Amino acid sequence: MVLTFGQLAGLIAAGAFLILVIALCFVLKGLIKTLEETTKSIGAVTEDINGISKELEQLVNKTNTLMDDVNQKSAKLDPLFETMAELSESVSDLNAASRNVAERVSGSAKAATQASMAFRLGKQALKFYNKHKKNSID
């Protein structure tokens, strides 16, 4: 059996095609394995995300409950802060009134001191006048 050049070329092409098909089978087998692993990973990630979303929902519910509690307690404290503000204003008014009284007392004390000095000076002047008058009569 003698092969012609065309038959030999056909045989080589058939062999190359067979090698190409075998190589393609290995590539497809690897691709299938990779896709299976990717599917498993996506499934695991989905389960993890579902767990996280449930925990996040619980956390949000607890946070809302806590915020409601804080708001209620804050509302109860509002009258206390209003009372403290009024008390602070009253203390400020009392301090201002005390300063005014202290200034008046201080002014009165200065006036009393000046009056006392004027009285002493007048008393000394009267003694001097009486002494001088007595000396002029003698």
C-alpha cells in the first residue's frame, strides 16, 4: 500500500485534529473543574452573606430598641435641664442683687467714714473755736 501525497497530508491533518480534540478535552475538563469550584465558592459566600444579613438585621433591631430607650430617658431628663437652667438664672440674679447690696453697703460705709471724719473735724474746730474764744475773753 502506497500512500499518495494527498493521503499522507490527510492522515497528518487527521492526527493533528485528534491531538487538538484531546487537548481541548483536557482544557474543557479543567474548565469544568474550575466552574464547579467557583459554584461551591459562590454557594459558601451566599450562605455567609445570608448569615451576616440576619445578624445585621438583629443588630439594627437592637439598635432601634436602644435608641427608643435613650429617647424616652432623654425626654424624662428634659424637665431636669429646664429646672437647672431656671435655677442657674435665679442664682445669677441673686449674685447680681448681692453685688448691688454690697456696692450700696460699701458706698454707705464710705459715706459714714466721711461723715465721721467731718464730725471729728467739726468737733476739733469747735474745740479750737471755744478755746480761742475763751483765750480772747481772758
